[in-house]
Amino acid sequence: MKEIEAFLAQNDRFAGHCGIELLEAAAGFARAKMPLQPWHFNAAGTVHGGAIFTLADFAFAVAVNAGGTLALAIDTHLTFMKAVSEGVLEAEAREVSANRRLATYQVRITAGEELVALFQGTAYRKEGRTPVQGFQTTGSK
């Protein structure tokens, strides 16, 4: 997992800028968190939809690439369930279906026990491997 974290820290600067931390990663699965900061909020005082999407998209990307085959999103959808104005958001991505070329994932974004949003993403699996050797690792901080 340290190799994945190092790769993401160097190459996914936006997620790092947003304060996203990878908690677990395995083929078809990822869990990440984002402690909320003042810059995560919109004018209404709730978490900005873009911040929620960024966390979900990060977990999706890690999960779909953790098996070792390079995959890129071709379609995503996010449904908001509850507004949040403090705390830590967590995203848990799980594979729903996959074949040689396409993989579909669902990501649950929560604040404690509360469901904040549901994300669904489909990725296209390319011919190449992910740029990280041993990306198919699992672990926890």
C-alpha cells in the first residue's frame, strides 16, 4: 500500500490538495477519507458538490486500477442524499461488474453512519498496466 500512496501523492496532486487520504486498496475495492476544511464548503455552508465528487472519483479510480490494468472513467453519475456541514467524509468503492474492457463501480460517500451521496462510475480498461508495480495491494493505515 505504501507504493500506491507514494504514486498517488506524486501524481494525483488534486486529491492531495483536497486532503484526501487513502485508507485501503485492493483489486475492485478502495476506501478513502477527506476531513472537511473551510475550502470544502459552498456559499450555503454545506460541502460543495465538487468536493464530494472528487472524493468519490478518487476512490473509484483507485479501486478500478488496483487490479493492475490501466482503466479510465468513461461515465459517472452522482446522486446527493444529505447535506453535510462538518466532520469527515468517507468513500467506499466496490466493483459491481467487470469484463475485459468495461468495469462498473458503486461508491458510497458517508459522514459517520449517514449516507451523503451515491456515485456510479464505468471505466474503460486499456491494454496497458497501471504505472505502479504491485498496485494490487491491500492494507490499512
